[in-house]
Amino acid sequence: MAGKAKTVFFCKECGQESTKWMGQCPGCKEWNTFVEEPVKKTAAPVYTAGVLSGKRTEPQRLDEVSSATEARLSSGLTELDRVLGGGIVNGSLVLVGGDPGIGKSTLLLQMCSRLAEREQILYISGEESLHQIKMRADRLEKASGNLLLLSETSLDAIEKVIEEKKPQLVVIDSIQTMFREDIAASPGSVSQVRETTSSLMRLAKGLGVTIFIVGHVTKEGVVAGPRVLEHMVDTVLYFEGDSNASYRILRAVKNRFGSTNEIGVFEMRGTGLEEIHNPSEYMLQGRPEGEAGSVVTAMLEGSRILLVEVQALVCQTNFNMPRRTAAGTDYNRVNLLMAVLEKRLGIQLSFCDAYLNVAGGMRINEPALDLAIVMALLSSYKNRPVASGTIVFGEVGLTGEVRGVSQAEQRVAEAKKLGYENCILPAANLEHMKKLQSKQEGIKLIGVRNVKELFSLLD
Ligand code: TYD
Ligand code: MG
């Protein structure tokens, strides 16, 4: 009797497995993400430290384990090194995720051509032909002749090439095009993506080669997203950006060899990605001077301070329900802050439309943005510009009090570096800085206790 081929269901968002179809994934709570796939023939390999290191499994005393730090290799791009925690760790498996077309292939090809000057590098593409890669490489900087290219999607073939050529670093672009012949599911399915990644993991740990995997983020569609792989790899980087803006942010969301607090900033140009070492200056380009409703604030992104501009437009409404929008920050937070202003200052914002925008396409949800939002709203409401060369940061509470925020000194220092002369900050932060007697020459610090004090600064 020919039995029906066995299948299981996978969530293509998080990889949750089930014997029957479900409308909502119990793992990630996404709807309609279960897809049916044939059961794989071979059992998944079980990882143990012994398998990974090739030695017998035996426990070791903690103090006897050598504490030598991992050998790191500079990628040739300082922004990428920073996000990786100081360079590429040999033998690590790194996932680079992001929307299609954001620039993942460009970033990795640039990294490869710089690395190829010193090391043996292999770039494997399952999406583009060698000719296409060459054309792209020619548009970028001069590529070294040592860079090996391969257009291949079969993992068995790739394994052989890696074992033969023994490169220092391999790029797999993208994991959704790769397949293993012993697995019946199609490329991009949850089981293929999982199994090919675990094969690559074994290669990386067994041979000590570093492997970078590209994974497309997929909203709708049949391919499995990078989230399925996050727990398997050492480091997960996401490449993000607004499709309308040219800057791109590289962010670590998981890193076994460093902090996840780092970001790298790039700009997409005609000649590839350019590193931006001073993002604040870049974000503030083209800012209007002396206009009401425009405020500069200092935000914390990872361990970096970024100066960004917040704009507000408050005008009398022609509707019963005033219109409110917030671009680049939380809409409900803006509504809440407007309610605080209405109550604590007695101004009638409920008769006003209000539009708020974080310029440059950044998305910020840090509480320290509150005071800048409030200042921008008040400045536009009163039609009074904020004194030029001023930055504003602080958290605002429900009673209108201004609360201290973390890393105030660093924020002030970044503003000073860019030539700002005044800084409006929470009084609590100012007192703390005075106590520490930290030197803040060349910039005037104005502490505010509540939104009333802030409002009076606009007179
Ligand atoms: P790509 O690296 O192919 O994206 P991904 O691999 O993440 O899908 O980048 C594609 C986009 O980048 C494409 O829309 C064109 C743009 N681009 C430039 O603006 N300048 C360049 O030098 C290159 C190579 C690409
Ligand atoms: Mg690509």
C-alpha cells in the first residue's frame, strides 16, 4: 500500500513545528504563517561541544578553560567592525538580514573585496550570475583579484568547494536560494533554510571558516524569514533604512562576541555604500535655522549619540476632530504629551491640528525625545523659534515634570562637538553634573524642572 507522503507544518516566521495546520502560531502569535512541508529523510544532527570542536566530550574546570580572546579580523569597514564588536571573529556564523534591495549584497561584496587583499575569500551567490556580480563589483571600489566568486545553490557542491579551497571567509547570498538534495522541500522553505544553515554551522565550526549568511526579510510570501535562523547563528545583524532616505543603519540584534548596542551608519551612493563616521552632522543637513517648530535633540542609539531634528506644525483646526500625525515616533506618546501640555499649561491644543515629524526618516522611541517633542509643539504653537544653536532632551511625566535621562554628559558633549551653544536638559541631570563637577565649558546648560519652566524659555 503506497502511503501518503508524510508532511509537517512549519511557521514560516519563527519555525514552530506542528503536525496539523493552525491559523495562529502559538510561538510567535502571527496569523496565517503555517506552511505544509514534506518530512525530511535524515534526522537533524545533534550539536554537542564535542561535535563542534572535534574532541571527546569531557567537562573541564572553568578556571582551566583558556581565556584567550577570540582572534578577530578587521572587515575593512570600520562601521561593520564596530557592530560586530571589534571585527570578525574567526569561525563565526553571521546572519545579515534585511528587506530585499536594502543593500546586503552590496555591503558584503564591499567587505569581501577589501578583505581579499589579505585573505582568501569566497563569495557564493545563488541569486546573481558571475557576470552580474562582476558588474556590481566594477561599480564599487577596485576589487582584488584574489576574490573567488561562485554561482551555486546546491549546498553539497558548496561544501566540496569550501573543503577544497579552504577560504578564510565565505559569503552565502542568500540562504533562501540554497538547498540540500536530501531534503524534499523547495529552497526557501522552513526545513531547507534550517537544514542548510545547520550544515553551514557544522562547516564553520569544523573547518574554522567564517561564514556570512544573507537572509531576506519576507513579509508575505512562501520563503522563510531570517527569524527562523536567529537562534542557530552566532551573530545576527539587520540592515535597515527608509526606502526614501539614502542612509542605512546596521544593527546587531544578537551577538555572542560583543554587545548588541552598536549601530553602524552608511549612505547608499552610486558607487556603493559609504561609511558615515559622523552621523549627527549627516542627519542635520539642510535643517532650517531660526524657524518655529524645529528643535534639535540628542538621542541614544546603541552606545552612540545621534543629533536629530524634531519638527512640529501646530495650527488651528477646521474640523470637529483635530488632526494629529506623528512620523518617526509613537503616535500615542505625542497625544499624551499634548494632553499634558493642555492640562499643565492651560493652552487649548484641542482646537489645533498637530503634525509631528522626526526629520530624516529615523524612528525613535526613546523617552528622552519627550522634551524635544514638547518644545517643538510649543514653539510652533507660539510661533516663536527656539534660540539657534540649542539642543533639548529629557523625559516628561504625566504631571508635567521633567525627569532625568541616562548619559546626559555624553549628549551634551556630542552637542558641544558639533558647535551647539545652549542645552536645555532636565534639572536633575544638571545637578548631577554639577556634583560631579564635569567640565562643560563652551556650552550653556539650562536645567528645567517642569513644562512650565520650559514654556517660559520661549518668551
Ligand atoms: P543590493 O545590495 O542588491 O540589495 P540586497 O542584496 O539587500 O537585496 O542593493 C540593491 C539596491 O542598491 C539597488 O536598488 C540599487 C542600489 N545600489 C546603489 O544605489 N548604488 C550601488 O553602487 C549599488 C551596487 C546598488
Ligand atoms: Mg542581494
